[in-house]
Amino acid sequence: MRMVDIIEKKRDGHALSKAEIDYFIENYTEGNIPDYQASSLMMAIYFQSMSDEEATHLTEATLNSGDIIDLSAIEGIKVDKHSTGGVGDKTSLVLGPLVAANGAKVAKLSGRGLGHTGGTLDKLESIPGLNVSLSSEAFIEQVNDINIAIAGQTASLAPADKHLYALRDVSGTVPSIPLIAASIMSKKLASGSDVIVLDVKIGEGAFMKTLDDARELSRLMVKIGKNFNKKVTAFITDMSQPLGNAVGNKLEVIEAIQTLQGNGPEDLEELCKEIGSYLIKDAEQAESVDAARSLIENKVESLEARDVFKKLISAQGGEYPDLNDFIKVRDIVAVKSEDAGYVKRLNALDIGLSAMRLGAGRATKEDTIDMDVGIVLNKKVGDKVEEGDVLAYVYNNKDDITEELRTILNAFEISESYIEKPPLIIDIIE
Ligand code: URA
């Protein structure tokens, strides 16, 4: 087989065979195919796309390029959730304990944040002492013990995706639906869970900018999952504004705990309860989504879900934070509205980038994070605002943030006329 023939076949719009896809992934991972040929193939796929069958073969080849986590030593149905990334997305911190408290097994491998989006591992590491580098024995033992463990993804999980993603990032080929689907699903399938919910975000702060693209990506990922005998559901959710109010590591941990105690922001609470209901139903802990929803409500009211989060922190060596004394910043600055009306737009991307520049995120993989800083939104889309009302609080450790405060103010668009609150869950694809 010759790589140039595979490139030309895809360039001319033909479907690649399983053998050709396997040949490419195996040889690219081993370093036998140069980046210029791999990037040429990525561009051909970007323009000519792939059939569902080709995307499934690409997922399988990528999945088989590294270790496949064996969770068979965990009794019961293992559940996982993946978000395509967003601003203020602390869903995993809430959802994990919510479903673990209801008997589902959460063996979760998470990633770090980059650019305007945050990562679950960074948020967890903002808790003093908490360790996310667990051996596979400790990881499995913890899930068998308390139903939940959250650890870092190892380099041996779908290594072909690591190389390919880095290549796509610098060759203009990230936004290809079959490539995104194979990339996400290879990692999810390698992580070994039986039930998967995918949270596909759309809007300014997300990868997918249109509903049609989000629907197509969701459909394809659900189909790939089904081909591997997994129960997969995709939620399409709004990321035109941040999720919840807090953006920043410790701030998001506090908001997650508040949500687990029943006093979090409405949008975050709704999303976690809805996704949680599907996970619990598919994990066969409830007969229907509605029955699962009442189980979840009960575990929030009784504080059992919050207590699972406490157990998770303690099992991974962390100290449960005193919420009133967790954050230490030089100052908290209020950003006030210069207009009256209703919030029409709250740009998630601008807020995410601002939080990153304040120190809450990384511009490059090597940057270090300031766990204490970030932004707490006081108004969201559809809220009424008077002139002088606080739109956001900025938790800051830097000398001069005049420009940042202006950027945050400009992320809010205020309209004189009434604006309805936008729906958060746009579609659910099973
Ligand atoms: N997230 C991934 O893991 N892969 C992609 O290709 C895009 C988003």
C-alpha cells in the first residue's frame, strides 16, 4: 500500500477501505508516514468528508493505536460524559457525584484546559492536596469503594489522536465533522465505559457554530457508539454565554458544591439533572428518565450527592474546602453597567479569554494557572439591568486590569427591549 494512493483516492471523493484507514493510522503512529502526507490526507477528508462506515473505521483504528482501559474489575454499569468544551463548564464536578450517589459507576478520565476553555483536572487540582494521577489499581478500587474516581488521561490512550490533533490544529483541518467524531469517540471508547452522554456545545464559546453542524456531529457520534455496542446519547446545548456564573478554577469548584447542595445557578442545575437522568436510566438504576430525575432531586435534597463529592476529594488526598475561606485574591472588582435594559448577548468566548488572561487558564500548554482568579457573572442573557448594576465581579491578582475590565463590560450587550432567556438544552439525540 502507498500513502500517496490513499491521499489521491480521498482527494477524488472515493471512500477509503478499513485496510487503508488501518494502514494510515498504524504507520502514522509509528512515524513511518511524514506529517506532510498525513496533513494532505486530513485536508482531503476536510473537503470530501467520510461516510459513517469510514468514520467508524477511523475511530476503531485510532482507539486501537494505544491502551484500552479495562474496567471489567468494576462491578456494575460504568457511565461517562464528555463535553466538547466551553466556558464555565463545571458539569463533570456536579454530575459525577449526582449519578454516583444513585448507584452508577463513574470511572472518569478527564483533561486539562487550554485557551478559553477550562478543564476538569485543573478545577479539581485547585483543591489543596487533591491528586489526579491515580494508578489503574487505585482508580478501580476507588470506583468499587465509593462509585466514583476522576483521574488524568494517560499518554497511552489513543496516541494516534494526540499526533493527529496536533497536526490538524496547525493545518486548518480541525473543523471536519468525521475527524472530530472519530477523535472524541476513540478516546471515549478507549476509556472503557458502557454508557456515554456527549454534551455538544454550540455558540461563540464552542467548536460547533451552527445547529446543523452540531446535529450532524451528534448523529455521527451516537451512530459510532452504537456500532461499538455502547449506549450513547448526545445533548446539544447552548454555549453562546458561559454555563452557570463562575469562570475560574476555585470559583467553579465553589459553584459546583453549591449546585450539589441545591443552591447553584439554574442553568447549571438543570443541565446536570437532565444529563444525570439519562445516565441513571441507561445505567439501569431507574426505569425511565422521569423516575431517574426524582432520584436525583432526592440525592440533592438529602445532601447525599454533596457527600459523595466530599468522599471523592478525601479518597484522592484532598481537603474539603471551607467555601468562605477558599479564595485568596488581591481584589474583587465590580464591572458595572453603563446602560439600562436587558442583557441581549453575553459573549462566552470573550469572557473565557478574559478569565484566561487574568491567569485562570493557559494560552499555551506550558503556562501555569492562578487557581484563585476568575470572573463571577452577576447578570446573564434575559436579565433586567439598571444603569450602575453590577454585571460581573472580577477576582484579580494582577497589577493593572483596566483593559480587561473594559473587555468584560463589552462582552455584555444591553438592549432596551425585553429579551427572553434562551433555552439551554436545544436537542437530545439518542
Ligand atoms: N475535541 C476532540 O477531542 N477532538 C476534536 O477533534 C475536537 C474536539
